[in-house]
Amino acid sequence: MNKKEFKKIIKEIGFTSQGKFAEHIGVKATTFTTYKTIPSHITRVTRLALLAKRNGIDFDEIQEAMKID
């Protein structure tokens, strides 16, 4: 996933910034600034969160089910 698509998706999910999303999934806020492309494990979490949002499931439920602290 490229950064442009990532930014678009996290905004659709409801996060105001990459940093806020990073903090929510337990990653340093500055992490995404170093990536040219988003790693596959973050891509999976992002896409799951988007699917959840589109189907009326709160991101916190996904986070809890995946045991993301």
C-alpha cells in the first residue's frame, strides 16, 4: 500500500492523522514518516479497520479481537 492510499483510508476510518492512527495501534507516531510504502502487517490492520467501518463495526472491536494494545 502506498502512503497516499494509506492516508486516505485512515481518514475514512476516522483518524485525523497518521500519528493518531499509529498511537491507536501501539506504534510510535513517527513510524509512518520513515516508510516509503506501508508494511503488509499495517496494511492488513488498516484494511480490516476500513471494512469494519463500512460495515458499522467500531474499530475498537477489531482492535480488541486482534489483541492490539
